[in-house]
Amino acid sequence: MSTSRSTFRTAEPDLTKLLEAVGIERRHTTHGFRRTFNNLARQVTTGEVVRAMTGHVTEAMTEHYSHVEASEKKAAVESVIAAIEKAGEEKVEGLVEGCAQDAKTAGEGILVTSRNH
């Protein structure tokens, strides 16, 4: 199936009807649909797949037609915070284990010393 401009223009009346049927009254263009598709596909698959589907040759072009949603930024921040918390918990656990080992070693030294006297 050809994806030429004439094909998209031929489909536009059907797209308009579809949008009206679902209650979307905003202005729309086939270019806007292409941009939206690019951005949604970017969120769920690799750049290579997106480029194959959109016909973009370069990663820069795919990025040009993408926008990062607030929800994506929020998810990224939450992931960073979780990673920091996990690293902190692991470090605290390591310190506690180290202190416990030091205390055990120190206690053994005291017992050995007291036996020698």
C-alpha cells in the first residue's frame, strides 16, 4: 500500500469522521497523526522500529518528531529516586554488617585478652 500524500489526503475525510465520532473537535492534520504515531511508538518500541515504520532515516529526525510527556519525566524521576534509595539501603546494610563484624571481632579480642590475664 502506498503511503503517498494523496493516500493520506484520501483518508482525511474518514479520519475527520472518526474523530467526530469519538468527540474530538480539535483541528487535526495527517502530519499531526504522523507526529503522534511517531511519539507513541517511541514510547513502546526501539528507535530502529519507529524509523522503519515512519520512514525516518536518522535518529535525529525521529527525535525531532517526538516530545517527552510529563508522565515520562515523572516516571524517570521516580526510577532515579528508587535507585538512590536502593543504593542507600544496600550501603546501610553493608555498614551494619561491617559494624556487626567489627563488634564480633572486638568482642573475641576482649575474651582472648581476658583469658590471658
